[in-house]
Amino acid sequence: MIRFFIWLFLTLIIINYYKKYKYNWHFQISDLNDNLDLNLIIFLYYDKDKNIKKGKIIVPRESSFEIKELLEDLFLEKISI
């Protein structure tokens, strides 16, 4: 019985770890203001000297997901593999 609870506890830890770190945390959306329906997007970009910088932008909630996807696509296009 004790083995079962230990196994269950370890499984829950692994599931929570996977849920947290499966996303790309360099491009994320967080609620900024519920009254004004604004979201904060944190993203990466290249500056003029081709250095990677971290930026933030405030956008309306209804278009935040599309803007985040667009910023991700534009950043990944610049990476030469």
C-alpha cells in the first residue's frame, strides 16, 4: 500500500513537471488587466546587432494569441539551422 502511494506521488510530480515545462516559456501570454481585457506578451527578438533580446508588448485579449503565434514564427524564421 505504501508503494502505491509513493508511486502515485512520483507520477503526479512527473506529470506536473511535464505540464509546466512542455511549453516554450520565451513566448508567453499573461493577463494584465481584466477590466480592460488586456494581455501582456513576453517574446524574444533580434536587435540590429543580431543579438537576442527579450521584449514585452501589451495587446487586446482577443488578438493576443494570433500576435504571439506571429512573433514566434518570425523569430523562428531568423534562426539558421
